[in-house]
Amino acid sequence: MKRILLVLMVISLAVILAGCGSGGKDAETGEVKQGGSLLIPVDEVTNTARFYPAAVDGTNMEVMAVKASDGSIRTAFNTCQVCNGSPLAYFVQKGDTVECQNCGNRFPMDRVGITAGGCNPVPITGQYRAETSEGVTISYETLSSAKPLFKVWKNTKQ
């Protein structure tokens, strides 16, 4: 897990410095292509978790976005850090928590995108995304580096 986080940090820093990430997502296929990005409009983010699907090089994944009680926008990959080898390693919102569909662990919404390690969503922190007043942008490179976490995600064929 530490290796994945380090790779995410290095790639994201390179993307930010290069000014990359404005390419977007193919509206028909949901595929985020190299040089593109996933855009989460700020006006869509509320205290109810919203899940943004993306496909990267044929791997389906989701990014969770939620507004924390302090007003900040939190983002995470919708897969469990511990259970991600299971097709049920994804979260659904239950009140003010998200619950892992594999093990049942509940995780407070205000900790989404902050807490790393353990049974919780994989955080996408500030160094792995760009945030403006219009939206949160997550680059192809950041999404691509998370592909191993989604290898069997929501897949009934293992």
C-alpha cells in the first residue's frame, strides 16, 4: 500500500507540474484516456456521497466524493484498502458512514479521503488531485496507478 501511495504522489506531482489533466472523460464509454482526467464538479458535491465511475485502460473503478462537515471536499477510490482483493470491496453510504460491502466495517464520512490504512476507502488527497472553485480534477495517471486495486472490483468472475 505504501508503494501505491508513493507512486500516486510522484505521478500526481509530475502531472500538476506539467499542467496536464484537462482532457476529460469520454462521455460515451466513460474511459479516461492518457492525458485526460476525471472532473468532479464542486456544485455536485454534498454531504451525501456521490460515486463517479471511470474506466482506465479497460479497468472499471469509482471515485467517491463527499463534502465533510468542515466544508472541505473529500475524495477516495471506492475500494477498501484491506478487502480490495474481493469483488465486494466497495462502499455504500449508511447515514453518516460508509460501509464496506465485503467485511461490513463502517467508516465515518468525515474521515473519507484522510485516513489511510485499515478497512476504509483509499484516499485521494490534495497531492493526488487538483481542486479549483469549479471542480476537483483527478488525472489519468493517478487513476491508472490505482488499477491494481480494482482488478476484481464488483466482478463476479474471479
